[in-house]
Amino acid sequence: MTLRKTRSLFLLFAAFAFVLAACGGTPAVSAGSEAEDHGEEDAGHDEAESDHDDEAEHGAEEFTFGSPADSLEADRTIDITAHDDFTFSPGKIDVIAGETITFRIVNTGSLPHDFTIGDKATQDEHEAEMAEMMANGEMMMHDDPNAVVLAAGEAKEITWVFPDDGTVLIGCHQPGHYAAGMIGEVSITS
């Protein structure tokens, strides 16, 4: 086999392995190794500092488009389906300002999906973070107060308060999904 063919096969295999990892095959980083890596980073820090760092990193931030809430406070539940044709059903949702909504999201497809609530800036930022993770070979996403990751067939919930009139987006930021149009809209009116 020539060097050119060997190199081409290697690149093809590497691309396939990358796509497989991104689409829910063997993840590039396992949950156990992430915890081990975290433990190594936190060695020498006391436990209170580590807890504070985790909060800042995983969702203790303020949101300009509402806030997470307890599901017991929900005014109603809206079922959302994530499909492999890169759509959410329903794709447009109407809520009333001040309303607390529990979104019950079900991934009916065979691909992983996620559900992220946010304004355009938040969606764009999340998409850029995902692109950077993908470029670095990291595809370990985690749930945040405004986002959940759903494996094929999985269901999860997010409860959210929408305090002001306006529009908030929902998006899926698995590689290529958002760019393919996996976006929905929450319209908030008084």
C-alpha cells in the first residue's frame, strides 16, 4: 500500500472515530476520568474552594432571560420532543410573563441531542464552546441549569421562570445540529 493510501485511510479512520465519539459512540472523556482530572486539579485546594469553583463553572451565574425554578413551582408542563431531523416539537411555544414552566424533553431519535434555553447571545456562546470542545477532542457535555443533554431515548426536565416579555430560544448544540436548524422559540407575552 502506498504512503498516500495509508495516510488517506488513517485520516478517514480518524474522522470516523471523531464522528462516532461526537454522536454518542465511545466518548472521548469518560465521566470517571473527568472526576479524576478534577481531583488532580483540586489537589491542594480545600473542599470549600472546590465547591465554589464548581458552582461558578456549572451554573451559579445569573441569566438575563429568566431563571431556573423548582418543578414543584411550575404552573404547567410542556412536552418537547427532540427529533433526528434536527427539529423540536413543538418548535414554537407561547408563555405568559411570570409563568413557571417545566419542559419535559424526550429524545425520540437515535442521535444524542441537547436542549438549551437562552437568548441569542447565550445560544451563540454555547455553540462556540461546543465547537471549541470538538476541535480539542473533548465531547463531554454536562447538564446546566438552562441545558440538558439527552442520549437516545432519554427524557429529562428543566423548570424555568420567564419574567419578562420577549423571545427566548431553545437550541441543540450537538455537533452540526444548531447549524442545521435545531432551534425553537419561546414567545413571552404579558
